[in-house]
Amino acid sequence: MTMDFKYIVVGRGMMGAAAARYLALAEEGVAVIGPDEPKDLRTHAGVFASHYDEARIIRTFDDNLIWSTFAARSLARFADMEAESGIVFSKAAGCLFAGPAPKAGDTNYLSRALRVRDQLGIDVETVGPEAIGSRFPEFALAGGLTGYYERAHAGYLNPRALVRAQTKLAKAAGAAVIDDTVVAVRDNGGSVEVETAGGGRYTAERAIVAAGGFSNFHNLLPRPVDMRVTARTVVFFELGEREKAIFGGMPSTAVFAERDEDLVYILPPVVYPDGKTYLKIGGDSEARTFDNLADIGAWFRSDGDPAEREHLVGIARKIMPGLADCPISSAACVASFTRTTYPYIGFTDAPRIAVLTGGNFVSAKCSDELGRLGSVLLREGGLGPEDFGAELTPLFV
């Protein structure tokens, strides 16, 4: 039987586009199928993606050795990817974590992250409560917080630009890029058949589903992966010239309270497509999860949760008083969490269909490595211990 392709990647977000690039570098006959960003989110009736934004924090400082390793592998390749594609998608602004200094016996995020720092030898500077105010004057960090500052390989990336770069490099390596939405993936015994909303039907020897929070919708997998898709609200402060001067040199930042779930993360000022400069803040709320396409679509078309917006605005103005007079807007996003807390990279019950999903709220900085692992899986049939294959085994419901 003649196949249209050897490998098909379903989904053209940060992981899917990376997987397509690595597959095309190693093999001929690669296609990646996924839609471009909708021109109008408010009226769009199809699928969405969480990379429709201009800034995500990057760093290797993490409370988990595996995620930290994935980040380090990805970040080490960014400069070469930018040079090859001609698309700059990362900014070395540094990254500051601030919170109560861990005490002996603590098991919270910062205590775990410091153990990983020491284990991997990550260059993270400790900035004591007496110095943090002068080092980072844009913040009003009360309560004796200690800072943990990573300068090298830290800052933020533009997820839209990253996907453009990965797609451009995949095409240059020979991949076919198909602008369409996949609505069914079937293992026909001798091949995989992929059907799209536009009426396309494509066959391949193997396919990998990298559809993020939409992986369990349509008919992409034989069984759903064990993953919850949660609502996230982000708030944007529109900066004028005065605020740009105050916050222009700030690092990407995460501020912790006594409980890990009370953290907020803050992106430095970034110019958005409307030509305005925004500072973005988000949190870790899990007030809502999604289990159907209609609800998640309605969420993406909204401005997020009004109560979460006000909560984040209050925190932002408290720790960054310079934002007091800025116009405010908000947007909706989602985060996908697996039961294992690791990404799912493995085969499904159908031996020709694999899955690559589960960002667990930290995947942007790791997405190039996760895509590489997806390509290894599809070509070689499995992942070894050097790539944490056992930990990445998908769970299904």
C-alpha cells in the first residue's frame, strides 16, 4: 500500500511543530497538520491553542529534575534555532523567584528547586531580604522574602514566534505543513488514516497526536489520556512611558507566598501585535476544568474569570505599585496537567498512534526537547532511560 506520508504530526503548537522539525531532519515523508491562529478569537468556532501569546517564562531553575533537564536541553539550542530560522523568539532577561526562604525539613516548591539546583549545578544566585529591594526596585516585596535569581539561560520567549521558527525549519527540512484541523485519527491495521475538517484524508505509517489541551477532543486518540485541562486567567497592564521606565529592566518573576498554590508569575514589558506594551501577570488557580469542546471553546472566546482577574490585579498593584494607573485587560488560557506530573510521550492502544501532550504549566521552555523526544518515539518505537522513557509513559482512562 502506498502511503501519503511516513509520519504525521497532529497539532502545530510548540511541541508538535518541534516534533515535525526533528522528524523531517531525520526522515523523508513527514507532515504536520494544524490550523493557523484564528484571525478573530471572539468568533472562532474551531480549536484553539495556548501559544497565542507573546511571552512565556524560560529558566532551568525548577523543582523537578526531569523538567529542569528538559528545559536545559531546549534552551541550549535556542540560539542555533534563531540563527537558522532568522526568527528571534527568546530574550535573556533573567528570572527571579522570590518567596519565604525554605527552612530545614521544608518540602515546598522553593526547597525542592534548591535541591535540584544543587544536584544539577545550576547557577542561581541567592539574594537575601536585605538586598532584594535594591537589586529589584520595581517590586515592593514585603515580609522578608528571599530572591533566587538565574541570569544565564533565563528570561522569556515568544511562543508565537517559536512556533513560526519551528514551522519554518520543519518546512526547510522537507516537512509538509498542512493548515487544517484534524477531526479523526484511525489505525486501520496497516496504516494510520487522518481526517481533517477541510475534507482531507491522509495516510501514514505512524502518527503522533500533539494537540495540547484539545488532545482528548474530536477523535484523535483510541482512549482519552488521563489529563485534566484547567482554566487560566491572565491579566495585562498597558504601560505608558513612565511605567516602561520603571519596569523596562525587570526579569521574568515568580512570587511565592506561604502556600505554593498562591504563587503569581510576572512577565516583563513586551510589545504586543497591537503595538502597545503590556506587562502580564498570571496565577495558579484551578477553579474550573473542561471535558468537552463546547465549554473549552467558549472559555477561549472569553476574557477569563472576572474574580480571578480582580484577585490578580490586587496582587500586582501590591507588589508593583507603579502599575496603579495602568489600563487593564485580561484573557483566557488553559493548562494541561497529567496524573504523573510529567508529559505523556508514548504509544496508545493502537500501535501506530502515539501521543505527545501534557505541558503541566511549564512546557514552553521545554517544548523543543519534548518535540525531539516525540520524534525519537515515532522513529524508534520507544524512549530509553536517558530520556526518562518510563516516567513519560502515558496513562489512559
